[in-house]
Amino acid sequence: MREPISTQCPVHPLIMGMMGSAYGIYGWLKVFSYTEEVTNIVYYQPWFTQKEGQWYLLELEKWKKYKNQLIIKIKGVDNRNHVTERLTNREVIVDSKYLPVLGNNDFYWKDLLGCQVINIEHYVLGKVVQILETGANDVLIVHANLEDASHTRERLIPFIEKIVIKNVNIMTRIIFVDWSIEF
């Protein structure tokens, strides 16, 4: 981790993981990747992190997978103390403009945040505020409107395509679901 940068900051920051504790004494550290395959995070470059409002560019020197965990070495971080002082519990951030372009009907989970959720009876259930990974299937956490007729503030809607999720339109920011207002 070098000096703060001001010229190359991410325009559309996206958190891709979290740096953990030191691994060994030579400046290696654990990374908890938010990508589906833990090692995929290394393909999204450049990496940034933020500390006290300042952006820092992270240059990935080496990486390896060890017991289903990602272990990395950042250029300029050469001992355990540097890891602890500079990187532990810092987010790994990329600029979303560097994500691969997807096909017409594909989207990233980040694209679902803020989308309006409407059921097949055209009732507005609310907006997606978070996505929860459960193992079996992911779940949309939807915050209802204040005037919700069922007085439900939050809905958990399983992301099961074709069964519950009928259509996702990223352009209009609308997700159509087969989900009752009673749930």
C-alpha cells in the first residue's frame, strides 16, 4: 500500500472482498472474497482500499489458494506488522467499470439493489435493499413502502428464477415476482 492517490480513484466503487489477518511473517494476508469462486477476485484489477477518506491503490504481487481461502501478497507490504497496521479489516474495492460486460438478460447482483419489486397482481412490494446468500438459493430483502396495505416493513423473497422471479428488467429497474402480499 503506497501513499494516498488522488488521480486514479474508482468512479463507481464496488466492494469485492475484505482483507483479513496476516498469514505468516512475510507480508501475506487472508482475503475474504465476495465473488462466487474465491479466486475470481484476483481477475478484477486494479484494487483499491480506503482509509480515513483517502484512496489507496493496491498492487497484487502474488496470490495462492490455501484450504479454500485466498492468500495474497501486496507489493510494498513485506512483514506481518505492515499487514496489521495497514490492511487488516480493509475492504477490497474495484471500479465497477472494469467488470466484464454481460449478455442481454444477464446482470450482476449489485444491479438488483434499488430495483422496485412488483408481484403478478401489480402490487408494489417495495425495493431491494440487500441480497442474502443462504446456500440453497439467494434471498432478496425487500423494504416495503410506508403505505403498505399488509403493514409489512420487510419481505424476504427467494431468488428462484421462473418459479418466484418471473422477470428482471435492469433497464426499468423492475423485478416481477409471483409472491403474495401476505408473505
